[in-house]
Amino acid sequence: MRRMFGLLAALVLSLAGVASAQAGVDVRVDILAQRIQVTTTEGESYNWAISSGRKGYRTPNGVYRPTRLEKNWYSRKYGGAMPNAVFFRGGYAIHGTTAVGALGRPASHGCIRLHPANAAKLFALVKKHGAGQTRIALNGAAPDNLSQFAKASGGAKLKVAKLKAKQGATVAQQRKAPNWDTAREQILLRPALPAGAYGYQPYNVQRYHETGPRWR
């Protein structure tokens, strides 16, 4: 009998371990539809409107795990509050926003914005199940082909370097080329020589031929 109870207890613990291992949060972000689908292995399911990167910025595609949770976060770079932030790649996060009127269309610098209540719910789910049991998948295209990641990529750095080089070449050329306007102003500002100055004679063709050159 004791052996049977022991086997039953081991079976219950084993099943509990399997259930715990399967517990998790699945987050799927559809950038084109501007929606986020959140499901858990406990049967919870949510579908909320989002705001991803607006024109000029891009929300990265890919599959990630949460890197850190910040209950109260403020972006000094963009000057905005990011409550209940679930960071998944560098400075990119899923977080709450006060700009709820923009939800459903691209409006962020690349993060995924949620209604504050929905962000708090997602934050609680991730905290409950753990980052290791949370999967965040983002897919869809940016609204235009000119969007850039908020953090400058190698291509952006190269463009900046080329622009600086071009500006440097322009400055060098300006320094090398004569500034005719400045030279003309300097000439006009010079005092006129008096008529009796040494080596000066007014030019008079007729007198020159009658008397010949006269130099003082």
C-alpha cells in the first residue's frame, strides 16, 4: 500500500512538473494589422490594438525573449513615459502609452505601444510565468521602405560619415578658392593716393605726346 501511495505521489509531482514546464506566454505582434495577440497555456487570450514604429522608424521583426521588466520607465532619448515596459531587444519594448488615440496605427519610435491597462496585464503575465517562458514574435513590414531603426545601424553611420566628408571637402574648397567679394571690398576701402604722391602722374595721352613722360 505504501509503495502504491509513493508511486501515485511521484506521478502527481511529475505531472505538476510537466504542467509547469509548459506554462508560458505567447505574444504575437502583427505590424501590418497593428494588433497584438497574447495567449497563455492557462487558457487566457487577448487581442489588443497597438502602435508600432511610425514613418521614419521601424519596429524590428523576429522572435525574442524578454530581456528585462521595468514597471516605471521614462525614455530620456524621446522624452516619454513607458509604464509596464517589457524590453525584448535593446531599447525596444512593449509598453503602455498615454497616446491611446493613436492606437491602431503606427505612431512610435519603434516600440510597441499598448493601452496602459493592457500593458499592465501583459506585464503581470510575463512576471508571473517568467521571461524564460515568454515568447515574443514580431512580423510584418514597415509602412515604407525608408524607415530606419531607432538605433543607428551601420548603414546610417556610413551615411553620416559620407555627409561629414562632403561637408569637410566643401569647407576646404571654400578656404582655397579666392573670395572676390572680400578682395573687392578691401580694394575699395583703400585710401586714394594724392595727386602729388611720389611716382604718381595722372594719365593724359595728349600731354604725354607733347612733353614726353614725366616721372617724379
